[in-house]
Amino acid sequence: MNLLTIFKRFPDQEACIEYLEKVRWGASPHCPHCGAVDVARKSESERVGRWNCHACRSSFNVLAGTIFEKTKVPLQKWFLAIGLIVNAKKSLSSGQLARDLDLNQKTAWFMQQRIRAAMLTAEGDLLQGIVEVDETYVGGKPRKGNRRDDDKPGKRGRGTSKAAVVGAVERGGRVIARVADDLTGKGLLRFLLSSVRPEGTLLITDELSSYNAAGAIFQRAVINHKEAYAFGETHTNSIEGFWSLIKRSWYGSHHHYTRRFMPLFIAETCWKYNQRRNDDAFGTFMRGCFA
Ligand SMILES: [Zn+2]
């Protein structure tokens, strides 16, 4: 759904609530506290979408336990924010989101973090097949020109250090990437075991010796970048492509380096990459909120 469609389809709070109730409950609304189906819409409530549970005597609405819970921002603005975020090729700054939706910047930032957190929990199955694995460094100041040495870790300028990120891409498929505190063999193996299925997988890595530990569990092909960037199927073009997406996205919208929020930024970039062929990313996101 593009922005105009979202705007027209969800003109007010009632329309948004109706949509969310349909996504969450379908034809059988139930109490989020006790699970009972013996529920009824509040008849004379001043607030839209309020329900009573006859089993546990509580009242609730469809937003309970979701990223929209207790929000004071009109749901239409949330829907538009989600539309803007899932449709943007790169990441948006919270300042941009605030200007687009007439919100204050703090509110926009908070909404953005919540939307990203929902994307983080939707990681899905393990990767399988030909899987390219690599690590990179993101953050710090925008780099000038194409200085490769700027990709290295460590202090840059006024105490800005980059975050190490490790990622795996299934060739032609999904990506899983995370901030890596530990790029030793042990740390990389932990990441691989939590994101890649060893059976039926050919892992493609660079010559970094930290990947040797993975060789005991995964079938592995090594590309030696000093000699060539591709050897038949043995290349890391997919993950390199993903890194360049991450970097363009980061430097296009984030001018302050905040390592704390890097995992959520990465979650957003991964989620969007994984939905790149999905015509209904908005709907997928909404259904994911209740998964
Ligand atoms: Zn109940």
C-alpha cells in the first residue's frame, strides 16, 4: 500500500481500529488477558474500540500488547509512519518522519524505535542453501570518498568507534544480520548456529581465520579476496550488496553515531531487504504485530 492508499483507506481512528481488529481476531474477538471469547463491545464508551470480557471482567482494546498500546498518537499517523518506513528504500531520520507527519521529533523517534522493534521479532526460519557470511563495520561519521581503510574498526575522529556487524544471506533469499560483540571463532559460530541450518548448507566466507571453527559444523567454501572476488559460485556478492544498502541507509539518515540503537536500525534494514519482493509489505508488517 502506498501512502495515498493508506491515507484514504484509514481516514480516522475508527477505520484503523476496525482494520486492526480484523487482522488480530478475524471473526472471533477474544480477551487478550484470559483468552475468553465471551466478550462484548462496550456500548456507550467514549473511547472507540473498547471491549468487555465477561469471563475475567476486564476491559480491553485491540491495541493491548502491541506497539500501539496506550499510544496518544492517532492511529492514522502510526499507519502512515509504517507506510513511510516500509516503502522507503533507505532509512528515514526521525526528523524527517516528524516533519512528514507533523509530530514532534521525540515522538517520531519513539514510534520509529517501536516499529523497528516489531521488525526485529519477525526474523523467521533459519537460512539454508548457499549462504554467504561476512562482517563489516557501520557507524561513525560519513566517510569521504571511498577510503577503504575507513571500514576498519577503532577510534575515528572524536571518539567515534564503529559497530561490528555480522550477517548471512541465503543466495537469492533472506538476510539475517546482527551487531556482533564478538568476532572471534566462538562468537561467529554462535551467530551461525542461531541463523543458519547446517544441513544442506554451503557456507561461503572470506579467508578470515575466525571462520575455521565453523568448518567443523558447516560445509564451507572460502573466497580469497586477495586473489579474486569470485570463483564460479564462490563469491560474496549478495552480502556485499546488503552491506552497501546498510551503509547508504545509515549515512543517508543517521548523523549521530548511537551504538545502542544500531540493532534496531539493522533490524529495519534486514526486514525491508527480506520483503523486497513483497507487494504487501504494509499488510505483512501489520500481521506481524500480532504474531
Ligand atoms: Zn478476559
